[in-house]
Amino acid sequence: MTSRRLVVRTLAALGLVCAAVVALASSIVLHGAVLVVVLLAVAAAACMGYITKDGGRAESLEVAWKAAAATAAVIFLVTGLVVLAGEVGAAVVVGLAAVTGGVLWLVRTWLPRRAAARRPDAAPGNGSPGPAPAPVPTWQPPVSVLPTTDLGSEWLQTTSALARPVGPGDRQDIIRRRQEMLDELERRDPDGFARWLAAGPAAGSDPATFVRGDRTTDRDAA
């Protein structure tokens, strides 16, 4: 067990002990007719959670029992704090807990979402801009005059371009260009081209690492 895990478990155990003490202290006040009111509030929270959840029965039941548990925990803890520390002390503790929870929510949820929405490649929705269209060159030299290394680089670039939003006409141009590159690579080095295909070319696989053909001699480079 690492020291960090030990510290976390120790703090969790102390928190449970403190919560149990506060809950027991609340029993001084929460009894009789007051306890009945608390149970009614818990039941109302469960009902509200059940009817406001859009989903299946299982999801609604999960929201209902979580709402009931949260309501009961807040009532018991706040009442226990009032008994142990008085109204002012309870107000201070509850205020600090609310501020801490708000800060954690900002840091872990709101700020990351806002940063993601401002990124230019953020997914469409919620008013955020969609990915920028992939640029498509208006003119490209014939594949027969390009070095094999340039063909490999262009293959990787067109792979990335097809992974982004592209107009139907531009997509067809890119696909046609890639077919020309495949034919040229196979012509230059059939054995190397076959090895590249046998390796299962992934999205980031450069065919130039397998194809060694030279564009001027049409023979494998040494």
C-alpha cells in the first residue's frame, strides 16, 4: 500500500467518524414529530428526483435514492453541527463547504468545458465552432516526378485531411490522388509495396519506409 493511498484511507476514516459523531448529535433534536418531518422531506426529494429524470426505470430509481440520501445527509449533518457548534458555527462550516464545493466544480467541470468550447477543433454543439475544413491544394505535381519520400509525406497529409470535414468534391480529388500515389509506389518497388500492405498500413504508416524505388532509375535504391 502506497503512502498516498494510506493517507487517503486515513482521511476517509476520520471523515466517517466525524460524520457519525455529528449524526448522533443530531438525534438530540431529530426525534418524534421532527423526525417525521425529516422523513417527509426525504421522501419528497426522492419523488422529485424520480419524476424529473428522463430515462428508464432503473435510472430514475438511482436518481431518487441519491436525492433521498443527499437530503437526509444534509439535514442530519447541519442539525448535528448546530447541536455541537451552535448556529454560528454551523453556518460557518456550511458556508465553507459550499464555497469549497463551488471552487471544485469550477476547476473540474466548468473551466475544462469552457476551455474545450474555445478550441477551434471543438466538436459542434452548445454554440461551439466545429472543426475547420481541411485545406485541399488546388494544384499538385504529377506523382511520377515526386521523390518517394515526398510521396510518403503526402500520403500522411492526405490521411489526416480525410479524417477532417471535407467537401464531397475535394474528398473525391484526395481519394483519386491517393490512388495515383498507390499505383506509383507499387510501380517503383513492388516488393516493398507488398511488404507495406502486409504490415497492415495504419493511419500513421509512411509507405516510404518500405518502398525504396528511385523515381529516375525505376529501380530499388541501395
